[in-house]
Amino acid sequence: MGVKGLQYFMEKCCPETCVMVDFREMARQHVNSHQQGRSTPLPTLVVDGMACLRHWYSCQAWVYGGQWKEYMHCLKEFVGAFMTAGIRLVFFFDGVVEEEKRAEWVNRRLKVNEEVARVFHYLKYHGQQPGRELFCLPSGLATFSRFALKSLGQETWCSVREADYEIASFALRHNCMGILGQDTDFIIYDSVPYLSVAQLRLDTMTTVLFSTDKLCHALQLQKSELPLLACLLGNDVVPEQRMQRLRSDALAAYRRKYPQSPHQGEKIYAVADFISSNKLSREGAHGVSCLPLTDREVLEKGVQYYLLPGQQPLWDISDTSPRSPVCLMKSYLSPDILQAAKEKHMRAECFMVYNVLYDGVVECSNTLEDREDAELTPQAIVYQSCRERIYGILLPTNPDSSGQAPTVREWFVFPGNSLKDPKVVSPLPLNHSDLKRLWFGKDSETKCLRISTFLAIFELDEFSVEHDRLDGSLMAVLCLVTYIAMQVGHLSLEDIDAYLSQAICVRYKSYTELLHTRVSHVEPRAVQLGSLFVRGLTHLVFANSACGCPFPMEQLMPWNTFDGLLFHSKYLLAHSGRPQEELLEGNASWVSLFRFLRELVLGICSRRGQTIQSRPRITHTGKHVDHSEQWRERGAPSGQHGPSPQCYRPQTRSPSGQHGPSPQHYRPQTRSPSGQHGPSPQHYRPQTRSPSGQHFPSPQHYRPQTRSPSGQHGPPTQHYRPQSRGPRAQAHEHNRPRSTHPNRRKYHLAPRWQNPHPDFP
């Protein structure tokens, strides 16, 4: 992102522009220079949230869907370090993708698609998580980070136009001490100092400041000429190839003028010399007017991008006013709905609603999905029907007087989607009250209406009774797993067991306990199922936002419902045929709750004609199992490697010979030592356990183990231990066992010691 090549130039060719600074000293100097009588406000640092995601997610495990409780701990450490230093933080996140940057957005998404494909290739032939050189952010990280920071009491904003512009404008308007990010556009804006998050060290509270003054001195340019430099080099607004001819002319002239100059960095030196020599920053025959008209128009558009409120360009530009978002749905909606949507969006209190109501454009970035897996449906398609119903709540579904009905354009990334054009989706009619009542109503009937509308989005009206019996987090898991089971044709009983068991266990585990979760190997299918679940949580948040928030947002967050490594361990156990008691770690009350939720999920699927089969998948570390071979193994009447396919058959109660409870009448109960029955499901809430009176093993004392061929207990292959936040030791991965796959010699992988990021294992 930012100006092409400028970051490298400053770090490698002009290192004097990179100044090591101490945040505490910067804050002290900032306070001294901005004292206002007796009351001195805390120095404020504006944080580009999108640029910080890779720094924040320092969890060792990343491929499984996200270690969300550990990630919350990382965010707490980050916030706490600045609070201790007496620095106030203000976070900004991208809330829209402007159409001028759509082409660049698409190119980046397609590039990441190839990176995701390499991740799955590695998983299939090694059975292990790749090194950090193939690192991909867990799905939904940007979405959930804004809610996480708000839950930590931090001021968090979501942009309604280009986030870089809003960050630079906010920092300038509020006299902030700096901007923390990783985007060279902040060097070009005439705002406040730009500080690198990539060079940030929390233990010493130091980082690198990219000095605009020193850069201008090195290039012999004025600050006001930097926007021209950025546009000629290429940025997100002016494509790099668009100014290729001008750069070539500038480079040829520079080499004639300075034939002995070193080649490193000469492109930027040449463009800077071209600007100053031709006086491009001025009007007249020797200024910008001498450029071809098409080049001038492109440059004017690019320069305007960097003009903050109240700033003027160096030459006359026809329109310098900042472009405000245009509401394309204005004719379909009332002003108070639009205003409420915008305010909630800016305060990061909802998700995607503003995008639908203002311009009818939504997008979803890359997800860890295997493009070679023909069984699992991409998440964008799995959740399309629920999105259509959400659109039906937010927008009218009948044509207006002119015969026009609103539609939504979706830019969703998934394997096979070339992203040449958006998918145009029509809202699906849904019987519900008007949007004003859902959003602004305060009576008890409206509260019930919000719940029923939320359930109708996922076609789960039958769960209205369960809302009063389960807390919000369990209700979210119940809705999501049931919806996935109805939408994904090849979901098995083992997959459902893995989803439900991890959702129950994660409620009672701290992030430090989860760090000790062990898996023998990485299963690519489980990786995609984990990402599918997390993407589903974003759709729950979307539905909750549209329905007026029947659930507190905190209950829908992944740190209350999901842990990727824990889910992976449950998946391997379930597909290995382990009993339910082992999935639930020997805790009888958890087993009872698990069976209750399982009956509800399978009962709904059965009534909808969806047969959920048992299809255990036996895989081995480092071995790639062909999907067609798997189906032959599971479906053959003879020579079958695993249990034969089983179908769920709901049972009814007879006066005698009753086999089991039907889902609608099931009441899980616990027993006290005296044999008395305990509470029914409505009391299932996360609880702390007292030292005495504990009837079952507590989760923190349970450590699952694997057995060696001799039957002895021993540690499994992978063991994720708590990591310090300081620099990591280099991983000696060359000692890992060699893959036994018969085709391993056909693939010439780069030696792991050539890892370009040796600080990351």
C-alpha cells in the first residue's frame, strides 16, 4: 500500500530519513509543546488498525481459524503498554472500499488467493502448519478487531471514505503526537509524524519515525511537492504503469545529467529532479501545464487525494473539496434510518449495514479455502441465502413507481471467482416489521420481534423457545452449526461433533490453557471448516446489526465461541472415532449439554430432509489423501477402512421400550452426589468452579495425551507453548522428520533455512 518503492528507498537508500524514537520521550515533548493552562490532555496516537493486524496477531498458531482468546491477550498487552506510557490511543479501521481503488483491491485479493493455494499445498504434503513466510491472517480478523478494541474501552472508528485520509485528517485536527501504521501515504500527507508499527518494540517502547523533513532535504523538494512525487511514482489512485512514460523520460534525463550516480534508488531521485527541474509544481509554460492533458488530469486527481481539509494545491484545481459519500439508496429509505446507520458504522457498533444502505456494495476478503476441494462449498456461497434475507430486511423488495427495485453488488472472494464484476443480488422478502421499529422500538414486543427476525434470517424459527434457555453465545453456536449443517451437503456427524464440543469446552478455558492444546497433524479439511465457522460469526454479527441487536455483540465474538487449535483437536478426535466423553474431556455436565445441542441440530436437519451421515476420515501425518479415494474407502461394502455410513434417525417416545429422548423434549440434567437432579439447560452459563464440591474433572487439569505403539503415553507431534512477546529464537526446522509421501521427490521446495523472515518460526 502507499507510494510504490518509497518505503524501500527511505530504509535502504536514504537511511538518515529513518529516525529511532522513544514513545515516552515523544509524549513528554508533545505535552510540553501543547500545554493549555492547568489542564493538559493526554498525548494521542492515532493507530491505523488495518496496518497493525499482522503485528497484533503474534499467535504461533494461525492456520486453524484463529486463536481468539490469545489474540485478545495480545491486544490487551498492546493497549496496556501505551496506557502505562501515558499515551491515549485512537483506532481507525477501513469501513469502505472506494471505487477508485477497486482495481487495486481486486489485484491484491487475487494475489492472496495464490498465497492461500500455496498454504493448502503445503498442508497436504507436510501435514504441518507452514512457516511464517506463508502466513495468512485468520478470516475476519479486521472485523472482530474493532469490536475487541471497543470491548477494551478504546476509542475506535470505522471510516466512511478512504481510511488513510480520515486518519491523517483526524490527527491534524486534534494535534495528535503521531500516526502509527505501515503506509507511506502518511509521509505524503501534510499531517503529523508517521511511525512504523513494523519496527515497534513494546518492551522498549521504541520504533522508527519516517522523517518528512529529512526526505525533502534529501530529494531537494518542498513538502507541498510530495503529492506530485507520489503520483508520478504510482500509488493506489494513480496506477504505477500510468506514469511509466514520464518516469522513463525523467530517468533518461537524470542519467545524462548525473552519469556517475549509483543505480540504487535512482528512480526516485530522477523523479524528484524531474519535478524541480521542470517546475511541475507551478502553473505556466514550464509548469504542470506543459504536460499532456490526460497526464495532467490524472495528476490533479491524485494530488487532490492528499489534500486535507483547509489545504490548497500548488496550482489551480477545479474542485478541491473532499468528496463525500453518495447515498445511492436515499430514495428507498427514511433519513433517520440512514443517519442512524452512518453513526453506528462510524462508531464501529455494527457490520456491513451502512455499506448496504448507502451504496449497495459489500465485500469480503480472502478466506482459507482449498480450491481443490470439490466437497466443501465456499463460504461466500454457503452464507448467500442468509445475506439475501438480511438485504430483504434493510431494503424494500418491491419495485418503486418507476419499476426499479434496489439490488446489492457483492465483491466476495472465493476460489473460482475472477472478480471481474460484482455479483448482483436481489433482496429476499422476509415477513418482518418495518426497520424503524426493529431499530428504535423499546417495548417488550419489539424485543421478541428482533429475536424472531434474527432466527428467520437463518430459517430457524423453531429455536425461539431455546433463546430463553441458552445464553447468547451458545445460542449463536447453535444457530450457526445448524445453518452450516443445512447448507453444506458433505458435512458429517463428526464435523458437527467437533464444532459443538469445541464451542462448549472453549467457554471454560483461559488463553494460557488453550496454548497447551495439542494436535498430531494438520488436516486441510478441518482448516477450511474452521474458517467457515468464523466467517459464519461475521454473518451473525451482520444479522444482529440489521435486526436492532437482539444479542449483545460481545456474545457473538469468536473469543467466546471458537478457538482454532481446539477445534482442530476435536476434529481429529471425532474423526478417529473417539467417544463423546473424550471429546468433552471427561466432564459429565459438558457431555449432557453437548448431547442436548446435538439433538437440536440433528432434529432440525431431519425435519428439513437433511440426512447427516457418519463419515469418519482417517488421515495420516504428511500423507495427502485423495477425496475420491476417501469416498471409495467410506462407501465400499467390503474392505472398508472405517465405520460404515450411519444416518441420524430421530426417535419418538413410546410408553414402553423408549430408546432415547426426542430433541424437542430433551432436558439434560446433572446429578449431585446424593443422586438429586441438577439444573435444566436454561442454567447453562459459564461458571467458576469452587475448590470443593466439584463433581467432575475441571478443564484446566485435563491434558489429552496420545499413545505410542507400545501403549505408553507421550506428547503428540505439535505442542504450542506460551510465547514471550520478545524476539523469537530461530526455529531449527531442518530436524523435522522427512515426508514419507511417495511423490515427495517431485516437489522441490526451498530449504527452510532460506526463510526470508528468520525471526518467525
